[in-house]
Amino acid sequence: MCGKKVYFSPIIDLFDGTIIAATHAFHPTTTFTAASLAQAIAKENPQPGLIVHTDQGFHYQHVSWRNQLDHIGAVQSMSRKGNCYANSLAENFFSHLKAEFYHPSSFTSVQDFLDQLDQYITWYNNNRIQERLKGLTPIEYRNQALAA
């Protein structure tokens, strides 16, 4: 895309699949993945005991990531090496992102891509119904659970 690679680090709530935070970068640094975790923590204000699941990427084994988890009393869970099924919700999201957003679209610039990516995330959370959520969107499912 315009000769640039964009790395994307979403934080996905396993309860309802909501993308609660996301960052992007032009290089795969630990800074941008730590920033998405910091956004999620600030937005959700989790209680101690939170379980955060990741794959075994070096970003998620880095001290900057682990320190943030330790600071809030979270527990890190990692996929087994080479096992995509242990991280299936994230793999599923990226599959939908590619099929529904990236492949059918064209972008005039990197900024256009980033703007449309933000729009996709908003649409995904608020408008994309999901069978596993009983035909509701992630936000509808979350709001229904919170109202119960």
C-alpha cells in the first residue's frame, strides 16, 4: 500500500470481540504494542486478576508489556508456539479485517488507509453482527450483558 507497511496492534475483549484499543506503526516496535495496551487499560480500568491473552511475539514478552500487566495485577496467558487455535479470536478478527476491509478497498495514501481503518473498527464494533453473539454487534452484546 503506497510502498509502506503498516503494523496494527488491536486489543480485543474476549467476552464480546470488541476492539477496545488499537495502535498502528510503520515499524514493529514494542512501543506501539505497549501503547495499545496502555489505551485499553486507561479505557477499561480493569480490576486485578484480568487475564490478557497474547501470542508469543517478542512484543508481548517484552518488559514494557509485562510491566504494564504487573502494574494492574493482570495475568498474562500466551498461546503455545505454532498454535493459531489458542489465539483464534485475534486470528478470526484479522481474517475479517483482510476480507472485509483490506482486499476489497483501494487507498489513495497511507493516511487514507489509516482513516478508513478507524472507520472499519467503528463499524466492526457497532454495526457488524456476529453469529456467536446471537446476531448482535459486539457493542449491543456488551450493553445487553451490562444491563442484565
